[in-house]
Amino acid sequence: MASVAQPRYRARVAPRTRGSRGSRIRWDRFGRVVLVLVLFIVLASYVGPSLHVFESWRESKSAQARLAELKAENAELTRKAKALESDAAVMAEARKLGLVGSSEQAYVLDGIK
């Protein structure tokens, strides 16, 4: 049988203890804390724009409601304007102002209370 060659030197790693001369910073914990802080900052940077989007959405809903009201009012005023273009409407407005037609006789009554 052939013998397997054994390495002459073995690398030995000494276990770290609290008393060793190494750094006292626990880099794994430090990395996690930094990662959480960065994540918090990124999330915080989204708060303002998200609130702005919500506010704009709410304003657009109220603007759409106001637009519907104004369209209804416009339709009503357009209908009234068309109704006032007729000769009968013109005559009625003239009578309210006290005017008399060309073929009519005007009378003035004094002393009536």
C-alpha cells in the first residue's frame, strides 16, 4: 500500500478571545446597524413624496367635483340664455322695465296708493 503524504506544516488559527490584541468592534453587528440606518433613511426619504401624491390625489377629486358643479351650472345658464332669445321673453323683460309696445297706448296713473 502506498502511504499518503502528510503535509509537513499545518496552518493553525488561534481562537480569538476577549483578551487578545484584536479590535473590540464587532463588525458583523456594526454592519447590521449601518444597514438598518441606511434602510431607515431610504424609507424616510419616501415619506414626503408619498404624502404629496396623496394630497394631489385628494385635490384632484375635489377639483373634479367642482368641475361637475360648474358644468351643471353652465348647462342651466345656457338653457336660460336660449330661452331669453325668444320674442316672448324679450317682451316680458320689456314689460318688467315698464316699456310699451309700438301699437299700444301708455297710461300713467297718479295718486294711487
